[in-house]
Amino acid sequence: MVRDGYIYGLSLLAVAVVLAWATGNWAWAIAPVLLAAFFLWFFRDPQRTIPAGPGLVVSPGDGLVTETVTITTPEGARQRISIFLSVFDVHINRSPIGGVLSSVRYQKGEYLNAMNPASADRNEQNIATVRGEDGVEVTFKQIAGLIARRIVFNFNQGDRVERGQRVGLIKFGSRVDVVLPAEAELRVKVGQRVKGGASVLAVLPGQGASA
């Protein structure tokens, strides 16, 4: 479990005890106890088996694939995979590939519904780019949603991360985007559910055979 779960959960349990003691009625403790249980569950951090193999790009988060689209960037055409994380999903984020963080950039912004395509550009977000051993770069965005108000990213530019390694989280409903080379072979489609660190989203160009 993420440390935040213990902070929120234990704090609410303390509130429940104080309310019950102050009022002499344990019914006042029901709401904070239920909230404590929710936070302890929400900040769960399950173990995942990370797929091995050349060129695999794994999902940075749990959720529903809502879009796979070709976009235009200053570097040329790229493919973008968007994944929506509801309040019921695990919110731990993981690195999609192994390599060195060539760029980490936080961007202030709005809090549009994460299902809104405009949220990819306008919402609060953290944008991290990982350069693999072969020089191919994969970018992933932690995008705040309608409820989310805090993005956590635990690494800095120049740090090394491994495929599927925990790198941070987004508190409550949110979205993660993965931006890949245009030639990458997608392994997911819209409407598919994925798990962070365990589900393969794509294979980088020239690094894996079709399956």
C-alpha cells in the first residue's frame, strides 16, 4: 500500500474514535470508518509480473483504453494511447519502458473531465520521456482529472527507470497517455482494460516479432 493510504486511513480512524468518545454514540464513527476503509483500499499497491522481451511497452496505469490515435508533434507523427483511470482503479503509475529519463516536465492547467480529449493538452499534468537503450523515446503523461488535484512523480531528469517500475501516482480519477513512435505496433484497442506494468500496449519498431 502507498504511504498516503495509511495517512488518510489512520487519520480518519482517529477521527472516528474522537467522535464516538465525544458524543458517546458510536453511530457518529460510521462515516469516518467507511471513508478510512475506502482510502486504505484506494491506495492499494498490488504486485505485478512485468513482461520480458525486446521492445515491449507496458501500460503506465490500470484503466480503460479510450483512444488510440495518430498525432502531430514537433518531432513528427506519433501514436498516442489514452487510458482512463476511474476512482475504482489502482492509481500507481509505472514506467512504460526501461531507460533514462531524458525529460520530466510539470505543467499547471485545468481540471477537465479526463474523458474529454482536450484534457490531454489543457489539464494539469506531468510529462516524462524515457530514452531506451536503442535511443528510441517513449513519453507518458500523468494527467489530472475532474477530481484529481495532486500528481506525484518520484524521479528526476537523468534518473534511470526500469520497465514496469513504480514511478508515482495520481490521486483519484485521472488519465495517462503514452506517446510512441509512429511505427510502433499496437497491441491494444479502444475499450480494452489494461493493468499497469503487466499489460503490453505496443512493441517498438524493429524490436519484436508480431504475435
